[in-house]
Amino acid sequence: MPKSKKPDIQDIVVVGGGLSGRIAALKLAQLGFSVSLVAPVSGHSDGRTTALWQKSISLLEDIGVWDELVEDSARLKKMRMIDDTDRLFRAPEVVFDSSELGLEEFGFNILNSKLNKKLQEKCDAEAGLTCVTDSAGSVTYSDDFVEVCPGSDKPVRARLAVAADGRQSLLRQAADIEVKSWSYPQVAVVLNVEHRLPHADISTEFHTQTGPFTLVPLPGRMCSIVCVETEEGANHLLSMPPAELARELERRAHSIVGTFEIVSDVQHFPLSGLNARSLIGQRLALIGETAHVFPPIGAQGLNLSLRDIDDLASTLQSARIRGSDIGGVAVLQSYEDRRRSDIASRTNAVDALNRSLLTSFLPAQIVRSAGMYMAGRIGPLRRLLMREGMAPRLGLRLP
């Protein structure tokens, strides 16, 4: 179907070609807003994976991409947490089972490259979406519109800009929105492996003294691995030949899925965190890693970003029904009010868990161990934690 001619002033311009930017652009275009997406063509070489909870899957279903991706993903039916710190106070193993909530699975794990490729194809084919395949070179905010100037294309004017251009966001910086940023003395080593034994749809997170060591199922007998280490420890792992590294990772996994063979590039990322002081500016809304960044623990990152998109879309749709200016202060303030507590609670929880693994402070170790013990032994608490892990404040209606 041919795309309609772009008006002089769009309703919305989304800047950023990552997962959050493309999903936001599709969602808003399908709601009937005129939308431009300013983003370079995505590379499809990213070997990382993303675990998506049920609410995120629902959003992908809404925009029409999930049915074509489900066969490339792995179900996550159980989440197992194992204290592997070798400290004096160690918690017992805790298993969160989706069947306790009446669900077949908590969600699915999928390669980022598969998801990004499908999103780019869907964006290119979406009738209400104009794709400008370039990075934003500059942005100007005014009372009536935002003007985004791509490097090699004509300017795009819109009533609202949605910034999904990452932690070094041009749009956020141009709006003078300050950020609180911090770093951790850790590096995440990320790769995918094939293994001899079936994973049985169980994601396993070992808690170690350097951070989490996580195995997340992929289709077949494959898992993605995130190994959080000190900088020295990460450098040691990265220096190993593939066969030696596979044996070392199998040792750390206690051979729960048998022998390993590395089947992807080995990537590494220093761990850091970021929170924008405000989620909004003049005719500007921040989503995803433009607004918040934290370590890859508990599969919260992209799921939090997709809740940004859900709440922004709902806010803008309500504003349009009322006849309100979608880029006006009152509408944007409503979006920020809806997102603040969710972002703060996720950031604080992930930060606290990560720091509790690193600390030698005995009372903190006792509190963490006691929390895991109670989660394993007290059914109502365990089910509450499962619900809250998937959607804040019981936002997902579950039995």
C-alpha cells in the first residue's frame, strides 16, 4: 500500500533506530498519528538477546510483529535463582514457576538481531509511518513545533518529538535535561552457547561475588549467557581461546545443561546506570535508554522501555480524544506522572540487588539471603514478586 504524502507538520517525530524507537514509531502510527521515524538502517549483527515478559509480548502482538517471531524465540517457564557467592550466609535455591500464576510461561527470549530485522521491515511497510534513514544532526524546539534536521535529508517538523536515541541522546541534551549517571566496577561478558542437555525452558541466574551469571534459554539446545565480572576477570575471560572459555563457563554453570560450545561473537559491556532528571521537555518525551539505563539483571531493561511506550501511547491517544495539544505541557506532564514510580522502583531494585552481591557488609548479605529464603518458602510473597517482576503494582491482571 503506498504511503500517504507527509504533511508539513507531522504529529510526532521519533528519533532513534533501536528496538524502543521502532516499536514506538509503529505503535503511534498504527493509532492514527502521522509519524516520522528518523533513524539509520539497523545493523543485524547484534548477538545479544532480550527476555520479553507477557505485557511486552502483548505490545508486539498489537503492532503485528510477534506472530512472525514466536518460532525464533524460546519460552521462559521457570526462573531459577541460585546463591553461588560462597559466603557465610547463603540463600537456598529459589524457583519461580509461571504455572503458579496460571500462565504457560513468563515470556520469551529472542535474539535482538531477529527482533530488530522484523521491526525494520514492519516500519518500512507501515502506511502511516515515514522513515528517514539517517541520524538526527540537530534539533530545535519552539512553542508550536519541534524541528529535527537529519544529516542528509530535509528537516522534519512535528508537534511532538519522542527521543529514543540512547544514553548519549542529542534530543535530551538539546533540551538541557540533566541526567544522574553512575558506573559499577563490573563488565558484562555476553555470548550464546549450544549445550548438550535440554534447558527445559528454565532461566538460571547464579548470584556470584562479582555479579549475576545468567543462562537464558534460546530455541533448541541453546542459551544466551550474561556473565558479570570485574574488569580484570572480564579481561581474563576475553583472552581465553573459545574452547577454554566454553569449559570455564560450563564450570561456572555447574554443568547444569552439560558441555558448552560457543556459537556467537563474545561481546563485553561496562556496567553503568543513568536516570534523566525529567522525562519531558518542550514538546519532547523521553523513552527507553534515553530516560533510564541499569545493569542487565532480572530482564527489566527493554520491558521497562516498552511500558514507557505503552503509557506514552495511551496518554497521547487520550489527549487526541479530548482535543488537547499532544505536545502541550499538561499532556506531557501526565506521561511523566504515569512513568516515574515504575522507573524509580525498577532502577532502585536492580541497583540494590547488584550492590548486595558486591558488598562485604555482613548485614546486607543477611538481608539479601533472608529475602531469597522468604521468597522460596512463602507462596503469597513469591507470587507477588512474580507479578511485580512482570508488571508494576499488579498492572498485569493474573489469576
